[in-house]
Amino acid sequence: MTEKRRLFRPIEVIAFLIGVALLLYIVMRQNGISLIERSEHVEIYRPSSRTENSQPLPRPSVDERQEEVDEALEQLAARISDDNKADWKAEVVEGLDGDEQRYLETVGERYQGQDQLQNARDWLKVLRGSYRTYDKVRSIFGESNGEAEALDRLKSSFDVPPEEVEAFARLGKQKLSDWATFLEEYATSGKPAAH
């Protein structure tokens, strides 16, 4: 008895299927047919300013927020260092909230005209240092349980005598920018800031 030979061996069948699949793939690609397509597209929209009726935007992550702040500080430093632009305070800086911008503008006013601040890079150093002070004050007030704990943390975190911190607290200033200005001016001059 002689054994009948099969028409195709298993290896030939596999090679044939791979060839058909490859041919099918080439034809589909030439006709603009894609085997894999995106099922959704994400687009992030950030309005330039919020209206009164809009919902607050979700807080960005720490890294995103830091990038926004860095870009905003660079933009503000460039505006302040531009001698030809007298109205640098009138424009909104995207990436900073209103209180942050007002505080940094007071820093700009305080240091404007000083010889060591020649360009945007010098201003950026000053603004970054001032923003760190503001951010530290914000975190102290945000993480504290009440005014007494916040004042204790301010006394221990900044090199300001406790009686000066308490005297400033009695003035009833509530804005973070007021506190940051007071602490920064005290640290640079060694005496209470003009309240």
C-alpha cells in the first residue's frame, strides 16, 4: 500500500495564510483603510478668563500648576523689564489668579528702578523668590486649623518676631498677598512693613 500524499503540508498552509494576510494588508493600506483607528479624541479647552456664571475650573496637578506659574512669571518678568511699556500692570497674566498677580505687581513696584535688575532674567529671580513666599503663606493658611495655628506656623517658618506677626494679625488683613508682602518686606528690611 502506498500512502497518498496530502495536497498541502501544514507548513505550506501556514505560509499560504501569511501570504494572503500580507497581500490583504498591502491592499488595505493602498486604499486608505486602517486596521487600527482612534476611538476618541481629547481636546483641552482653557478659556482666557472665567465669567461670573461659569463653574470653577478643576485644579491642575502640581506639575501642571508649576508649569503655568513658571510661564506666567516669565511673562510678567518680561513685561516689568520692558522700559517702553508703562502699563505692564493693566494686563492680565494667564496662569496667575488675581491675588497672586496683585502681589507680584507690588513686588515689581517695590523693586523697580533698582540697578541690579537689568533684564527679564534678573526680574524672574526676584519674582520666583517672591512667589515662593506667597505660596508658603498660602500653604500655611491652607493647612492650619484656625488663625492661632497659622500664626504659630508663620512665626516658626519666617524670621519675624512673634510680636510683629501678632501686631500685623490685629490689623485684620485677610488677603494672602498682604501677609506675603508683610513677611517679605520684613525679611528684606528687618523692620515692620508700612501697614
